[in-house]
Amino acid sequence: MDIDDILAEVTGDGLPLETRDLQSLTRAWVTERSAPELLPWPSALMERVLDRIEVVEEQVGNIDPKTNFRLIIVQTELERFKFLVRSFLRTRIAKIDEHALYMLTDATQLARMSESEVQYARSHQALLETHYHSSFLSQFPANLQRLDDTAGGISMIEPPDIDTAVFVRALRDVEDPITVEGTDIDFEVRRGDVYVVRWSAIRELVMRGDAELI
């Protein structure tokens, strides 16, 4: 891809791939910020987005936008992509920081992280354990020094609160009614409707694309 290809995509007809990726990235960003737990890493989308950012920066980095007005459009779109990527990653890192031990001990959560995120979570948890041990855990009896203790039937590993209320919009009709666990509440999901409901009740719909967080 060269600069002519990039400019052609801006002025071409139809919906180009980078526009679809921008929409997908925006939806992933909003959903990640709204969900109380870490969501699956969108590997294919992020690979395309990061590759495109690198290519565009190489092609337009040293070109004066005053020489071609369309370059301003390209650079504006580039900054939009970069903002979304940074905010998306910061949101995921914040969740890893808060629940690193849980994510490292749960197979489902591990599968949702990228390789870099898994490495980050392990490094974060190792540093945290070292700090706790040198600060105060070393003064406790050996049987009280573990951060993953489950003595007395109470786990010290704190998972995300999946019963947090979220705003969700239905993208299509759902045949089976949704039941809120632990209550006598159930409701039908119809395309375009907006609900405030527990994440645990609506999670599967969001995961399979029948609804989106807003």
C-alpha cells in the first residue's frame, strides 16, 4: 500500500474496509468500557487496525498536509483510530490491574486476553506479591501468606461483579425470553429496544452479537 492507495480509499465509493474497522473498533471500545468484566480480545480486528496505523504513519508522516488537502482527512482518521486503540487498551489494562489474580487462575479469562496482556498480568501480579510480601506478609505465619487462600470456604480471589447493571440495545429479536437469575423477572428482547439489566443476564446476547452495550 502506498499513499495513492490510501487517498483512493478516502475518495472511493462504497464502504471501505477501514470504515468498517473503525465502526467495529468503536463498538468494541464502548462495549469494553461498559462491561464489568474483560471481553474477548478482538485479534483479527486489532491486527488490521495496528497494521494500518503503522502503514499510514510511514506514508504520511513526512508529508506536509498543506500540499494535499485530502491528507488532512487521512491524518484525522489516523488520530481517531489511535485514540480508540489507546483508550481501548487502557480500559482492558485497568480491568487486569483490578482482577489480575482472578484472570490468571480462570481459564475463560485467560482465553480472552492477548499474549501481551497475559504477560502483563503475570508481571503485574508478581510485582504485587513481591511488594505485599516485603511490606507485611513476611510477618504473618506461613499459612496466612497466600493471596489465593480459600480457607473457611471464602476465596480471597475477587472476581468482577457480573451483576452490575448495564445499558444494552437489542440488535435483533431474540426468540427466548431473558430471565434475571435470582428474581422472578423475565422479558422479551426486541430489536431496537434499550434495557437496563444485570450484565449476567444479558452477557450471552452481547457475546454472540444479538445486543450491544451503550
